[in-house]
Amino acid sequence: MRSRDARSKPDITATEGPGKDSQPAKRRSHLHIIATCFLILCIAGVLVTLLQWTTADHLVFSFGKTSTPSTDNIHPSRLHPQDHISRRATTIRQKWKVTSGDLRPDGVLKRVYLINDAFPGPTLECRCGDRLIIEVENALDDEGLSFHWHGLSMRGANEMDGAVGITNDPIPVNGSFIYDFRVEDGQSGTFWYHSHNHLQRAEGLYGGLIVHKPKPWWESRDEAAEHLVMLGDWYHRTAGEALKFFSHPGAFGNEAVPDSILVNGHGAYNCSDAVAARPVDCLDYTSDERLALELDSKKRNILRVVNVGSYAGAGISSSHFHFTPIGVDGGNRVEELTAKSMQFLQPGERVDVQIESSGQRTAGPSSLEVFLETAPFKYPNSALTPLHTFAIAGTPPASKAQAQAQDSVDLQALRAAAPHAERLPSQADHTIVLYAITQRLAHLNNQPLGFINSTTWQPQASPPKPLVFLGRPQWDKHQLVPHIPYKPSKPLWIDIVLNNLDEEGHPFHLHGHDFWVLSTYSSTFNWGSYNPYTNTEPPGGKYNLVNPVKKDTVHVPRRGYAVLRLRADNPGIWMFHCHVMWHQAAGMSMAFDISPDK
């Protein structure tokens, strides 16, 4: 009996007392379930990341080896940050065949340049650290070509910069060239590529180049919808005819005024605006037929805007949207000011803009107005309507700053979002003073030519080689190339004081480097120039060393100057030139030779 009771007692205890003795086991079971769930989530996250590495819908990556371009053209302006921000650096290979053909970008028939039968060319998307290998075949009939990667530092790849006469020969007809370079770590933002030979950029030989900033995969879920907006003026005459007009002594240095406006290679020209003196083959398109953008109604929307035009500054406005600039050129953050319009973005410049609904309901579909800066135009062109409307589909989330939205933001007056005091020295190691002017001289047949410090640039004639392949004693009289000593252990800080003696502004672009814009100034009564070696005080006041904007393309105002500070830490011969097509073609170019002392 006693033994049976002893055996039965533990059975009763096990049944009636689980609340005490079995609680540790239950906790262990719960912890095991939680740990298992956490492990499953981690594995799922890794799988998602691997899928982003290997099966992205825009570029197909093979574990960091190669990639192939997509043929998806449903929304050509929509970008694909999700394919790049959470993957590791890789190698992107593309093959481009450059030809030309007759198209109607805005309804007017015109010969344009094509890359793989497309105008504009394919949009390159990558992340910093990627290696780009672009094999270019020149299938044009009778002209060479070269590509410049506008805004990229090209560190360690000066010979891939594409500046004909400085770093590269043109790719000959039926020839090919492989551009092979790495996007520098830490460099991200909105860039573009374009021809850097003759006038080809003015007739469509360009495309977008977006470098996405890497983020951990768990931060990429709420990534904004991004859109590329390449806008600018457009000529119905050939670029050669426009340059011939500008170069004729009877034009007195007046630039040809554009005829139209394009956004991402499309427009809608009113055929009735054409003038009898320049007849065109024209078909009327409506703005609804030329959809510019399709916005995301559930996400933030960012426009990556590039002025790809030849001459005029451009602005955007809309009664349907508010615009907030958040970055300029290569992703350099700026103070955020919300407005109903932005003006003016000059040729070569870029701005990243958050676009939000203004909350105002108006009749008809949403639209975006793109307008040209007409102040520099020296004569009227009745063929041009300076404001064009482009249709937009989708309604982004409403602006949170509707009441604070100002009428317009001056893109040339933006300041950096964060102070730069810790990075900028109080003084530069060296200062270079430059004077840019367009002159018509009798001994040069009164043809308007661009000069910088009395030198008008032409490609090296004898021997006809890029400067990087020649010693300095072999350079001819058309090469203005100051030497800046390269000191790897302690790069020099250089101030460039660029004076503009003309009656109109010049957007200057520096290859291979960014710079901080310490000061800009325009005079209303004299030349407005500044020479720190002779002037005691700059006319524009003290330099801004607190929050100057960082750029690679700067608009130097009429009869004034800009002071640019750069760190000479990227050796090479880097071109510096006005990005107005007609001024660059007329010789308003030079270069800087950043190399060790010899």
C-alpha cells in the first residue's frame, strides 16, 4: 500500500501542480519560439538583400561581376534607387552604338544623335564604388565623338574624362573606345554625361547619370520615388547654323535665341509659331500626348533636374505643386526653402527637388511649367514661346508647408544646409585671378571669341595631341593651363577669383573637382571685377566661410565675379570652361594642371 501511494503521489503532483515546477520550462519554450522567429526574420532579410543584389528589375547583377541594361521604357523618367542603395559595389558594363537619325522631339523634324537608337541616351544608374565599363562604338558618318562624365571626380582616371584636346582624342569614325573608371567612394547625387566634341551636345548626345547613396536594406523601405528631369532649350536649326549666326561679324556677338523647350527629349511645339525665314517640317503635338512625369501618390517624390540646354537658364513652376530644393550638383545638401517656382538653373547645373501637392484644386490635369530665362536674349525670336506646359500624372502627398511656401526660390542664392567652418581654412594657400570676356577683334576678323586672361582656347594643333600626352614645352599659345602643385600628404587650398567682364552671365564648369562658392557679385555701374592682389576689400563683401554652397558648375553673374575655393587633391589636367555651347565653341575654356613639382 505504502509503495503504491508513493508511486501515485508524484503522478498527482505532476497533474495538479504545473503552475510552479514547470514555469521555467514554459519560459524556455517561449524564448525558443521568439528566437526562432527572430532567426526567420533575419534569414528573410538576408534573402531580400540577396534578391536585391541578384534580381533587380533594372539591372541584373551577377554577384558583383557584370550587369546588363533594361529595356523597360514604360516610365523613362522613373529611377530605380531600390536596385542600388542596398547592394554591394559591382561592375556595370554597357555597349553603346552612336548613330544619328531624324526625329520629331517636339513635333519638328530634326537630325539628332542616338545612343542605341535612343534620344536621349540611356540613363546610367549606379552607386558609389561601382566600376563603369562603357564600350562606345562610333557609327557616325563623318565625325568623331567623346563622352564627358559631368560632375564625377574621375579620381585616378584623368584619361577617361572625355575632354577632347585636354585628356582625349575623339573616337574616330568606325572606331571604338572603352571608358573604364570607378565612381569614387562617398560621391553620390545627380550627374549626367554628354559629348565633349564640337557641338554634339546641342543636338542630343547626352543622357542621365545617377549615383545613388548606399543605405542598409532596412532603411530602404521608405525610399522616395525618384524621377530624372532633363530639361533645356532646343534649336530647330542645326547647331552649326546657330554657331555660324553667333560667329558672324554682323551679329555683333549676339547668340542665336532658342526655338523650343524639351523635357527628357520631348516637347510640344506650336507649329503656328514657326517663322517664314526658318521654315520647319512640323506636326502639332499636345502636352497631354507628351507626358513628362508619373508621380507616386503614396511616397515622397524627388525630381533630379538637369539643365541640358545649350544657352538659356531654365525655371519650373506649377499651380498644382510646391517645390523644395534639397541638393545641388553632386548631391550637395542645401537649405530647404519651399516655393511655387524655382529659377534659374543654368546649363550644366543640377538641382534635386522635393515635389509636393500644393493642395489647390484646379480644372484639368496636373502640369509642370518650364520657362526660359529671357533676359540674356539680345533680340526677339517670334518662333519661341518661352514657357511650355508638360503634363504630369499622379498626385504626390500634400505639402506640410503650404502656408510657408514663398512665390519663388532663387537657385543661385542657395546656401549649404550645414556649416562648413570645420572643413574650410580661413585662407587659401594660393589665389588664381582670371578674367573672362567675349571680344571681337579686327585682327581676328571681328569674329566673337571667348578669352580667359587674353587667351582663346583651341585644341592643340601642332602636334595635334591631347595635353595629357604632351610635355608643357610642346603646348601652343592657345593653352592657358596654370600649374597647381600636388601635395598628397597635404593638398593645397586654392582660391579661383573668376571675373566676368561681359554683359551676361557665364555658367562655368570645372572637371575633376568640386568647389565652395565663397562669394558672387554683380555690379550695376562698373566692371565689377575683383583682384585680391590690388583691391583692399572685395566689392561683394567678405567671403562666406560658414555655409557656402558646394558645386562643380557655377553661374558667374554679368559684370561681376565669383570666388571659388577648392582642395587640389585630385591630380590631372582638368578643363574649366563656360558651359554655354556657343561660348565654349568660341574659346572660353582653359585647364588646370594639378601635378607634383618637377
